[in-house]
Amino acid sequence: MLFDTIYHTYKHLWTDISLASWRKYPTPDRPDVLSVDLLSKEIDPETGVLTCTRLIICKGSMPTWLKPIVGSNECFFYEETTVDPKTQTMVLKTKNLSFSNILGLEEVCTYTPDPSNAEWTQFKQEAKVTSSVFGVARKLEAFCLERFKTNATKGRAIMEQAIQKVKHEAEEIEQTIDKAINTVVHEAEEQLHSIDKIITTAKLEAEDTFAELEAKLDKALNNVKARDASMEERITNFDKAFSSLRAELTSDRLGIPFTRTEFTKYTPNGINKSL
């Protein structure tokens, strides 16, 4: 059995790493990784821990001496991933399903925040290789471990590319959201401007209407006042005429009958009144 451990620090947030990890493949830098298929996904409602399983199919070159042993250069791997957002811990455990009777490959990758810098992420990659093939077990283990180291170097470069891809997509989404918000705000401002214009127009029309009504009302009141003044004047004149008539009737002419013509001169505006 052979094993190895690799440590690396990504100068990126754990949240960026945990997202980018799902976006590493496919990539032209690892043409041997043919496919990565999701088998299951589950979230614990109490802890919030995400658990996913995936099937990885790889097909790569191998030395001539190894082909008779494994029989095929296509290999199936089973991966189980757990993501704990509370503790910010992401663990990927991978093992081979193909030719497991002659060779065992186990890999564990762990991502956690860097204790010295919260904006960085610590990466720990562990590999264990075991073989039971008589005579070539050690050689087979050494070959697989060396292949692990080579792929680990490529994997870190691919992770950096995936992180940049995720960040770029996040920026595009943010720009799209900002653009949508600005559009909505602009449309809302235009609608408010239109409403203000309508209200202003309505106020002006209402003011004009009220002014017109007020003018008509004032005119009507003035007409009423003028008619009242004329009527009051006529009543006053009549009272004066009547008072004069009464004075005449109680004067020394009392007992002398008045003719219609004589009475007329005491009435206002030539109105004839008979006794």
C-alpha cells in the first residue's frame, strides 16, 4: 500500500471554491475524463448538509505491461461529496469501481477556510493505492501514485480556471440584475412623471373651472344685489309717497275728496293707485 498527501492554498473564498468544484469538468486539459454524471443529491433539513454522489468515467493511456492485468483502459469511479455550509467544509471521497479486485484507488479531497486568512481556502488531497497482484503489486501502486500526482497538478490548474469562470458568470449575472433594476427604476420614474403631469394638468383644469364658477357665482350675486337695491329703492320711494299722501290726508284738506289725477302725483314712477 502506498499513500500520499498534498496541501495547497487557494487564494479564493471557500464559497467560490465550493461552487467551482462542480464546474471543473469537462475540460480540454483533462481529455481522459469522459463524463461526470450526478447519481443522487440530498440535503439534510436539520443540518443543511448537502450530500451528492457522482459517477466518473475516465479513459487514458497506460503502459504495455499494465494492459494484460486490467484488460481495459476505461475506468469507472464513484464519488461522494458532502458540503456543510455551516462549518464551511467540503469533502470529496472517490474510489474506483473498475478492476477493484486487483487495484484499489481511494482519494479524499477536503476544502476548508484558511485559519490565517478568511478569504483563502485550504486544500488537502489524500490518496491511497493498494494492489494484490503478485509480483507487480508495488510497481502497480507506484504507477498509480505517480499518475495521481500528475493529475493533482492538473486538477489545481483546472480549479483555478473553474473559479474564474464562476466569478465571471457571477459578474455577468450581477450586471444583468443591475441592468434590469435600472430599467425598472427608469420605467417607474417615467410612469411617475406621467402621473405627475396628469395630476398637474388636472389641477390646472380644476383651478380654471373653479375660477369660472366663482366668476359666474359673483356675477349672479351681484345681479341679485342689484335687483335687491332697485327693489329697495322702489319700496323706499313708495313709502315716501305714501307718507306724503297720509300727511295730506290728515292736513287741512281733510274732507275734500281727491281725484285720481291728484292722487297720481304722489305715487312713484307714475304708478296709478286708487283709494
